[in-house]
Amino acid sequence: MIEIDQLVKRYGDFTAVDGISLTARPGEIYGFLGPNGAGKTTTIRILAGLSIPTSGTVRLAGIDVVSRPTEAKSITGYVPDRPFLYEKLTAMELLRFVADLYRRPWKDCQARAEPLLELLGLGPWVDSRIENYSHGMKQKLVLVASLLHDPSILVIDEPMVGLDALAQKQVRVLLREEANRGKTVFLTTHTLSVAEAICDRIAILHRGTIAIEGGADAIKLAAGRAEGLLEDAFLAITYEEEPA
């Protein structure tokens, strides 16, 4: 569903992403992890059509994100790490606007939105202006908006930022349900316990390249941390070789 082949992104003399290749399959939650500056958000922005690669290809369900950007965006839901919303709108007004952007009938989108809003505890607030929402509420609303058009691919940058414990659990359940429906969920997170709990496969980036890829247990074993947490393996892979 997501195919990345020899992806490179340069900013002047700086190479942010250096030859990444991976495949994330339908029905899979794929974790894309790495320290700050490793190239995660750059890759996410290319997947979402917000940045153009220097070289390499990215295909979403066989659709090239550079040559057919509108088609690629039409099957993708994107959740940025910092939600920026039209705060003078109510939640329902925003969702109607998003439905119009995707050219989807509001009746169909509303039928999908309402149970998601209830699941995430936003039901009582749908007619309130977004400017009165907390950060966590805005994050949940963006997640609902990203699912409104029933995309086959969901790309999420830091899904748990600003969420309390209950909301984090609700989001974990929702993402697993979406994957069980055959969707591809591609996410970045610094909350490694979340990645270990829900991701089917994980890639760990280091200095713009994929240092290791596989299931959480396989990564821990390869890093010599079979009995520890994914966090222990992550630190061993990305930091132990750094100078003191």
C-alpha cells in the first residue's frame, strides 16, 4: 500500500533523508521511529504531498505522489504533529468543510464522523467553536477529520501528543480497528511504549537512513536487548555510538 524506493531529500548541502526504501502493507500499523532530526517528519511530509523528494519514488496504492498528487491525497488521511485549524468554526462546520474538500457527500461523511466523535469524547462539543477546545481535543478532531473520507492509508505524525491516558487508549483501539479493516496505518511517535504495543512492524531511522526494520521483538533481539523494552533497543541503536 505504501512503497518507498530510494527516497532522498536534500536541503542545500544537508541530506535529511538518504536513500530510504520500505513497504507498508494493507492491514498493518507501521511504526516509523527515530531521534529528532532523523528524517521522520520530512518523509511524512513527502507522503502527505507537502514536500517534493529530491530523488526516489513514493507510491500510495500504486499512485505516484509526485506525478499524481491529487489522486494520492484522495486516498490518504493525514494527521500532523501540530494541528492548525480554523478556530472560529465549530467542529461540525470544520468537518463539513473537509467533506467538501474531498468532494464527498456530507451524508456519508456525517455517518462516519458521528460515531468517531462519540468514541473520542467530542460528541457534546461538536457545536462549540474550536477556539474553545483544549490541545488534546483539537488533536482528536484532526484525527476524525483525517478519517472522514474513509481513506485507505492513514499517515500520522505523533498521534498521542496532548492526549490523556484515556484518549491514548481510545486512539490505540481506533488505529487497530482501522488496520483490521485493511487500511495501512503509518505513524511516527516518540512514545516508544505505544509503538511497541500497537505496531506490527517498525523501522528505526538514524541520520537519514533506516538502521533496522522488523517486529519489536526482532529489533530488541538484534540490538542485544531481548529481555528489555523497545526503548532500550532504540537507544542502543541510535545513541550508544554517539560521543559522550
